[in-house]
Amino acid sequence: MKTKDGSEVAVLLSGYTAWAAANLFRGFSFSSLPLIVLFTLLGMTTGTGMFPFIFGCSLTGLISPALMPWAVLVSGLTACAAGSTVKIRITGFIAAASTLWLIPVSSAIPLAVVATAAALIGKKSLRCALIPAGFIISAVFAGLPGSLTPEPAVAGSTITAGVLSYDIPEVKTSRREVLLPAPFEGTWVVWIALEAGGVRDSVPMMAIQLGEDILFLPSGTDTLSFTMTPGDTLAITLMREFKPFNHSVIHAAAGGERL
């Protein structure tokens, strides 16, 4: 018992130290507080079958601030379902609850319900059935988890014999914006072909912006042309949020020639 208690204290202290070090290098943020609960849960599961999983989630949350809420949430829900003691299940619930203000409300509601139920229900088989049910409901109505603050993607480009070509990734709800920077020298006439779909209305779906000029377009196909000089950036932005049974997506191709 003393060995187990000593291991638990060592894990707790290591986790809290890692959290403090991360805040020291990145700067303190209130959004990092759920990690404290996660490391507490990690210490409490020392010596159990859940420890490797919780440890992996802890590393993910520590390394990636963008994925941290999901790492804490998944760990908390797992503890709610598989925790061998009420103390572990309650700590798992606290971990899950601590992230609900960081994720979209539409995702939070079903997960909050199953976390509460699983923490209080004594029958393990029923607890284990509740958790995947909560994730399925959340995925159907709120989409799959992803980065909460996705960074714009930057399209790659090549120039061959004075002809410019862009490699543009798909724009969707998990990658909402793609940037097309102008070459470093010269004046270029750039064309862009757009094909957008996955929605059922004609409300503007995307925004195309170059400097202070912005154009809103509905779903469908369009071809546009622009003049770009060094320092210019053409942005393609998806304006739609996730909606059940819709798949908002923009496919784009672009190229140009130097004047």
C-alpha cells in the first residue's frame, strides 16, 4: 500500500510540475487548468489498466493546447465508465466537466449528460455503453472533434517557365481557411476556379478576400481573376458552421502568369 501511495504521489507531483513548466514557457492561461484535473486523475489511476491510456492523453494535452480539451474530456469520460472506485469516477466527471466551457455547446450537452450518468451509475456494463453513445450523438449533431482554433492552411505554389500553380487543400469545417500568398517578386495575374457544395440553400457560403476587397459567394462553381504583387495574400474562407447531415466543402484550383 505504501508503494502504491508513493507511486501515486510521485505521478501527481510530476504532472503538476509538467503543468507548471508548460505555463512558465507558454505563459499562464486559464484554459490550461483542466490539465491539473487530468494529472490528478493520472495519479489516481496509477497501477490500474487505465493508466497507460490516461498517460497518453496527458502527454497529448500537455504538448498540444489545441487538442488539450479533447484529451481531458476523453480521459474523464473513460474514467467515468471504467473507474473501479467512486473516487476515480467522480474525478473523471470533474475532468470532463472542466472542459465543457472550452468546447462547442452542441458537443458539450450530450457529453455532459453521459458523464454525469456514468459517474453515478454502479453497473459497469451500463456505464461503458453510455460513453460511446454520448460520443456518437455528439458526432452526429456537432461533428467530429478537432482543433478548437484551427490555423489557416497555406497553399503551396510552384513556378515553371513563368507559369504559377497553386496546390490548394480542401476547405471544410475542420480547415476553414486557406491562404494563397503571392510570389516574392513580380506582378501576377492569378485565376482561381471554385467549386463549393454540401449545403441546401443559396445563402453565401464562402468569402474570397484580397487585401481590403472581399467577395461573398454561394455554393456552386465560379472562376475569378486577380492581380497580385509581393505581399498580397488571397484568402478562401468557409463561412458555414457544422450542421447535421450537411457536408460543407470547397474545392479550388488556381494558377497565374507573370505580367
